[in-house]
Amino acid sequence: MRFVPVLFVSILCAGLPALTTAATTADPAPEIQRGPIPAQAVARLHTLRQIPEACARVEGIFTGQAADPYKFAVVRTSPNCQPRARFVDAAKAQPSEASGWKFNDLIRVPNAACPQQQAVVRIWRKPASAAVPPTLDAQGKSRLYLQDEKEKAAANKLAAIPMFAASMKVEGQACGG
């Protein structure tokens, strides 16, 4: 009888590294760690995340339709806001850590009407290179000249700005029907 629990524990421990490796390869650890999000009702618009530097808000809604159970959108927060970062389409950008993107946030939103279903939103961030101030002129001032900046813009040599991308997937079983 004593050998059975030892055997069970050794089998469990032997399979444990494979389970943890599979979980970590799917998603890297996000930069932002958050607690569980409360379940959201069907047809109620909710904000998932605000990104002030991009003047954007990510919002979503459970539709209650089997074909398209959840929709999300990136919305501008204010027409007067001057963005310091850009939101790009995740399908086109194909963010990954290998291409310089950082896995920024993982948001899991449960459906209140269907507890086994949840929307999973992944937000990626691509930092820009550090901004370097212009060199000092003979008077010790840092100056930008319009003509020089126009030439840089024409040659696509402007400084890179940070970018964000968001993707969404519905996980779990569909309800109803």
C-alpha cells in the first residue's frame, strides 16, 4: 500500500514540467499583472483598458450571437488629445517578442450569461528608441529648423514612436442553441 502513493506522486511530478512548459510557451508573462475581471452582461458595453499615450480606449461587448459572441474596438478618447503613441492593426503588425514587441496585457472577460465562455484580449506594446535631443548650436541652444525637419520627413528619417496592438479571441464553449 505504501508504494502506490509514492508511485502516483512520481508520475505526477514527471508530467508537471510538460504542463508548465506548454502553458508558458502559449503566452509570455504580461508586463501588467491584473486580478480577475468581473463577468460582463450581454449587450452592455464595457471598457477593457485605457491607453492615454495613444489617446485610445479598448472597449468590448458580448453580443449574445453564436456566430460572433464578442466584439471589441479601439476608440479615440478625445478629439483634442495629442497621441504620443500609435495603435496599429494586430493582424497586419503580427506582434511577437522576436520582432521587438512586448506582451503588455492579458485581459480575460467572462460572460455573465454564459460562465464557461470568456473573451481574451491580448495587448502588445512596441517601445520606440529613446528620443535623443538635437545637438547644441554655437550659442548652446538646442534648435529644430523647419526645413531640416521637412527633409527628414521626406526621407522617412523621423524618430520612431511607440506602438500598441490588440487582438481578441473567444475561448470556451458557446451557450444556448
